[in-house]
Amino acid sequence: MAAMPLKILALFSAFFTVPYLCLGSVQRCPDVVLTAPSFSPPWEEIRVSAESSKSPVSGNWLITKENFRSEKVEVELIKDASSIDVRPWQTNDSGRLTVAIIVPASSACNQESLAATSVMLVENAGSPMIIDEFGLLGSRDRKARLDVVAAAMLERPDQKLFVFLGFPKSDSGAKRLKRMREFLEHLSSSRSIDAKRITFLLEETQQFRARFQPFPRDYWEPYGSNYLVINAERLSEYESLFR
């Protein structure tokens, strides 16, 4: 079990009864392992999942968000889940996300199991502002949302636009390229956003999603190297990757 601050343990004990002593024989249970990033910008959605013997396990979660700048602490409970998605806050403040899980006793283990982990929330040179974020939409709604993005960027001539696109593995390269061309055509040709100000960042996700964020022009590395980064003005040079 990962180390956990005493105050977090106290909070957990206040919400759940944790029987450390069991009647009858006490068996050696497999450890519960939590998977989470070591650090993240505070406005990013953070997934934490629980496994035991390499299989998902469900339990009751305690989520604690500590904002170092405001010194505000928020506590949230989620019951009966094998994974959780948390977005701590939208401001560019450092802090810590601590998550703990109690897995109930079962036929595989006759006592409750406890595990915890922490994610450092780091300030980022980029903007925490999300202009818009959406999944699958019809053509008319999609264009209307892109109009909102374009209007926001016209008010920010000194910033560039990062377009984060998540595609399922099942989406073909042609489908991904078509979506990028559509976004670029609408933002650049139809709404006069210079293509040099637009950067696509691609990743694989369970479902399609798009997120639009403004960043300073001299800022390059948004969060890490897990994205395929494509400058919109050079999109044609990358078309062979999607055939």
C-alpha cells in the first residue's frame, strides 16, 4: 500500500468503516494497485484505476483535492467503481490530488483492502482555459461550436490555438484526416484564423473528442510527448500518414 498522509486516512475513516481485524483465519490477500500519472496540469482529466492480480477491482473511493495557492481542500466520494476520472480545477494553480480506495471483502479475500496514491498538480505555462470541448456532433452543431472557437481566437490575436483530437483505434486514417481538414477549413478559410496559429494534437481515446485551448505563441510543449503534433499549415505534408 502506498503511503498516505494521516489526515487523509482520518478522512477516509470518517466515511467508511475499515475493519483491520477479521474474525477467523486471516488470509494473505493480493495487493490492490492503483494506476495514475505521477503529475498532471490541474485542468486535465485524470484517470485512476484499481487492479488486483492484474484484474480490475471495484470499491469505494475517497478523492481529496488540495490547492496549494488557495489552500482550499475539497473531498469527494465515489462508490462501487473500478476507475474514476477527476478534473481537479480550471485555474493554473499547483496542488495535490490524493485518491484512496477500499475494496470490500470477497470470496477471493476475506478482508477489506486499502490502497492510495497521489498525483502532483503542476502549474503550466500554457493557458488553463478551455474554449470548448465536445464529442460526436451533427454537422450543423459542429460548425456552430467551431464558430464559438473562432470568435474566441479572434479576440486573442497574440495566442495560438491547440486543437486536441482524440480518436478511437477503430477510426481509419482517412476519417481522422477528414476531420482535421474540416476543422481547418472552417476555422481558417471560413472564419479567418491564420493556419499558422493552429496546431493539432492527436491521441487515441475510447471515443472521439475534441478540445480547443488558447496558448501563448512562444509556448510549444503543452503537456508532454504523448501526442502526434501537426502544425495546421503543414497538414498536407502529413497526409501520407493517414492513408
